[in-house]
Amino acid sequence: MEWLNDNAQAISAITSILTLGVWFFYAQLLYNGYVRQRRPRVIINRGLGTGQNALCLISNMSSESIYIQHVVAILHTEQRSYQVDVAEYQEEKEDKQQEKSIRSHQGPLASGDYLHMQRFADIAEQIRVTWQLDNNIFEQPNLQLELRVIAIYGSEDRPIGASRTFYLRDPSTSKPALIPVSVDTRRLNSRLQRRKVKRWAEDIDNLESR
């Protein structure tokens, strides 16, 4: 007791520091949970199959709605890359006498909601037709189809991005396929990445204005 009385001030100071450290630890946990919940997350995946006729699905797993500005499809060949904004496309009619209609995927997407684009094969074909490429381009090895989503999240100024790439031919057999290059969709949410996404959007706007 005498030792405690002699060192009461030091013990009190150490106890205060330890208490502050515990509160700081819990505050950091709460902050990390809040940031994780607020972090935008867009997923690009396949639906109704796993081959090239599968639908391209875009899901919004963020806590708030997003506004989709552009959906860019890029065909990567060994020579160069070809890109097309596929957010708007002509929808084919079963009745050939009916006129084709323009379908747009630009607009808001609620939290937990998803939209289905064209089939992956149709997206690749749209790139081929737009760039007037030969039909045998799909026979090239190491052919990849990349999908990029450019969107606005909440009230933030800079756009967010998501990207995922698929092999259009099986690297081991060279047969037509649709194989994801990565397990998950790449998120572009950091400040530096958002600058890159903004340049993507500016490049698309410049191409469309020509």
C-alpha cells in the first residue's frame, strides 16, 4: 500500500494512457467498419451460363445507388485494342419487319440491384462491326474482352470505376470460351484510380464528339 501511495500519480497516468489506447482501438474499428460500408462496390459477372452466350451482369453492391455513365467494352488482341461504349445499343427484334430499337443502360442503379447487358458474344460482335474488323479476328489466340463500368456514387464528384477481363478462347485448348482472368472485379475507388477513371470518361466523350 505504501508503494501504491508513493506511485499513485504514475499509476494513474499509465491507466489513463491505457484507457485512451483502448478507446482509440475501438474508435478505429468503428471507423474502418463505416468506411467499408460506405465504399462503393460494383461487380461484373456472367449470368445464365458460363460460355460466350452468357449475359453480362452488372450488380451494385454499394450501400447507396450509383449512376452508370458508361459501360465500355474493349477487345484486346495481340496487335492492338478496340473499344466501344456499349451502354447504348440497338436491340434486335425477332420480327424482321419491326424496326430496331435503341436500348440504354445509362441511369441510376439502386443498392442491391443489377442489370443485364447483352450477351458477351453480342458485345464482342458489336466491337467487330463498329471497327469493321474481319470475322476471323475471334480466332486469334490470347483474345480478351474487358468490361469497364464508369459510374457516379452518391454526391461524390469524381466517378468510380470497375473492370473485369475475360478470355474469349481457352488458353489451354484455344477453343471458344468465356473465362475470367481474375477471380473478382477490380475496383477503382481510390483518389488516384478515380483520376484514371475520369480520363476514361473524357476519352469516350472525345471519341463520341468526333
